[in-house]
Amino acid sequence: MVDLIGSLPHSTAQGNGRCTARTLSGGPCRALPLHGGSLCVFHSPGARERVREGNRLGGLRTARRLRASDLAALDLARPEEALSQVAEALIRGSINEGVARELRGLIRARVDIFDLREVNARLDALEAAKNGR
């Protein structure tokens, strides 16, 4: 027989099934305790750092979406500089990886458009030279 409760990170098999710690307001904590213990993930000293890191990462992932202000700061006429600005913002933590990917895609699209215009101009010049003979 498989022990489903024992395989879960939280367990309701002990006592009243709730964390034995008190909240900041003095009331009983209503969270489920971690398996094999009497404290929940919020009150267990060993789990606090993991919770903080998870909260930090969650905030970084969802804190910002691509905004017009992200685009306004980029000089798309100079793609190398724009990519450097995106990399610096990512390193500083002022934009998340998703925003950086979106900006990189927009910069790449700008380069592709520029390349296409240049190719079309060269083709026009070749056609004009051929027709002028």
C-alpha cells in the first residue's frame, strides 16, 4: 500500500493537522505543518530562506511586463547599443528575463527590417543600372 500522506510535503496526520506556531497577531497559525514536523513552511526555521527566495523570484518573474517606457529608452537605430542597454538592465534587475527576451526580439525585428530595406535598395539600384544600359 502506498503512503500518500507521507509522500506529501505537508501532512495532516498529526494532532489537529495545523501548525503549532502563533501568528504575529497572537492567534493560532492555520497552515499545514511540514511532513514530520509540527511547524508550517512559514514558521519552520529551516524553510524560511527557501520561502524568501521563492518570494523574491516570484516577484521578479511577475513584477513587470513590457512597457512603452522600456522601449522609449532604447535607441533602435543602434541595435548593438540597444542590446547592451537590455543586458545591463537585466543584470541590474530592473527588468526580468521575459522582458529582456521581448526587447531582444524587437531589436532583432528592427535589424531585419533595416537589412530588408538595404537589400531592396540594392536591388532597385541594380535594376535601374540594368534598365539604363
